[in-house]
Amino acid sequence: MHQSSRRFVPALFLILETGLYLAFLVWDLRVGGAGSNGIKYLGILLCLVFALWAGAQPGGEHLTGLALAVTAVSDVFLLLLDRNYLFGVGLFCLVQLCYGIRIFHANGGKSWWGLRLGLSGVALVSLRVLGLLNRLNGLALVYFSNFLCNVLSSLGCRGVRARQLSFGLSLFLCCDLCVGIFQNPALVPSALAEFARIGMWLFYLPGQVLIALSALPEPTGGVFP
């Protein structure tokens, strides 16, 4: 990777993402509604473009670009069209599969398959007992169980890029927790439900930015970022 582009492109990426982040946060706080969704989606596309560029560099990581490409497709349904949630959540399961494979190779081949199966089983049984089991709820909890395991297993990975991935996934998980609160406001205090409305994207885009940055080659000689 040419030294100047290795510094310039990530810096430009962060500047553009910061501008988009501030733009939609101001919109959501002052106006509200779905008017900022286009800005949010542009931020996701920018993460995808950057991850593909980073993965194409010598020593870059390729699975992240694939995961963000699937993320971009999923967000068409979940964010822009606001429909076909089963398909959108199914795509996010593929996203977590990509990250799980990357973490598997980074943490010495530990899959955590027992915990994944156990949490998914408990989640499905709990939904059944509560009378809430349907295809969407079941798939969402299986997705979340594997997502949680990815975050936990990533904590033991070494290297700057692995730590960026872990931190990014943790913020992504916080976003999903806010989504769950937002969709079930009666279960939490009103102040927490109101925070979740903003918190979803407060966590989501920074998480995706860190994940995209993690596709870069490992830094040498203090090269930014």
C-alpha cells in the first residue's frame, strides 16, 4: 500500500463519516422521523466502499467487505424500505457468520459452538413458553445469540485490527439492544425508551466505521489509523 494513500484514504473516510454522523444526529434530534435515513444509508455504503478498498491492499482482510456488502443489502429492507424484516434479519445472520469465521481464525480456532447452540436453544424455548415464538422472533434471537458469542469471542483476539473489530462489534451490539428496547418500550422506563430511539444510530454507524477500519492491514511504523 502506498504510504501516502495509506494515510490519506482512511483520514478522508473518517472525515466524511464524521460529517454524515453529525448530520443525521442533528436531524434526528431536531426533526425526527425517517428523513435522515438516506444520510444513514450513505454512511453504510461509505463503510462498504472503504472496506473493499482496504481489503484490496496487500495484507488487507476480505471477509469484512463481504459482510458489509450483505449489511448494505439488509439495510435496504430494514432501513430504507421498512419491510421484509424476516429476509433482512436473515441477511444479518450471514453478516455474523462472516465475522464469526474471521474471529475463528483470529482467536486460535475457538468456535464457541456449545455456547452458541445453548443460547439459541434457551432463547427459542423461552419464546415458546411466553407464547411469542414465530419465525421473525425466533430468527432474531438466534441471530442475537450468535452475535453475542462473536463479541465475547472477539475479546481474546490480538492485534490492532482485531481490537477494532471487537470494539466495532460491541457498539453494533449496543445498537441492537437499543432496537430491542425501541420495539418494546413498555418493558423499560420511558427515558430509556426515548434514548433507544437515538441510541440505535448513536452506536450503529461508529460500530460499522470501526469494523470497516479493521479490514486494513496491521499498522507498521505508526501509520494512521
